[in-house]
Amino acid sequence: MDTGKARRRFDAARFTAQPETLYEPKYRLRRHPKNNKILYNLTYKYPGELWSAITEARAADLKKKIAARGLAKQSWLKIARMLGLSVHAPSYVENAVATTGKTYDEDETAEVQRTSGGVNYHFENSQPTVNAIGGEEALQAAMDGRTLFFVNNIERGVFEDLGQAAKKYPGVKVG
């Protein structure tokens, strides 16, 4: 999610769900909390103290959401590093933090097995954000796209020889 999109959604929101402990009115009102949250219509006028509390809570939520962007990418970055790959990532990926504040340090595993017939890579990514957004399909699409790009370049004769192709694709060895 890019920050501009998150801010536009934030600005366009008509409702917000906030904890029922956010505001204690002077006079007890009939409230119907759901999951210990109260739904506030942002087009209504609320007392100044409540409006300030809503505004502060929403700003804190937005800040957490923006800080969490890149969390799924961060998990793939961890796997790449476990595999010994040198990968540059933007700071928002390096510094991503879950909205809950929880760290997911043990949700990724990676293993390299070298044999006389080649190299096998085994990795798992069980980071919740990745699984929520269909990470397996995204990874497969990325690998298929990269492979197709390589094959198309070879078919079009982009490279004069295999040595030149190996220079463009780190990890490809000509022997």
C-alpha cells in the first residue's frame, strides 16, 4: 500500500470504529458496541472532547498502518538474506512494523542443498500478512515472469553469448 492511497482512504472515511474506552460521556448513552468498539459516523458533530479523541485515535491508526506497509516484502527480504543473497530494499521495507507491534522473527525459514546435480532451495514464509494477500501466488507469478523475461531475451538474441547472459543474471554460471 502506498502512503498516498492510505491517506486518501483515511480522508475519505465516513466511519471509524474505536474502542468503547476512547470516550466516557458525562451522561451514559445507549451504546451498542461490537467487539468492544463503537462505530462513529464522521459526518456527525460530536462534543469537542470526543472529536479530539477520535481525531487522535485515527491519526495513531494511520501512522501504524503506514509503518506496517512493506511487512510482507520484509519477510521475503529475510528469506533472501537467509539464502545468502544480497538484496537492496527500500527503508519502508527494512523498517516495517506490524500494527500490533508484534515481530515475526520465526515465520521464515530457508535452506540451501547443494548436490552434484545442482542446487535446491527450500524456504517457507508463514508471516501472516503474506498469507493474507496470497503470497504464494504472488511469488509464483514473479518467478514465472522473471523466467519468461529471460527466455524471451535468449530467443530474441539479446545476448551475443552465454557469458554475456550470465553477467546480466547473477547466479547463472557458464561452465
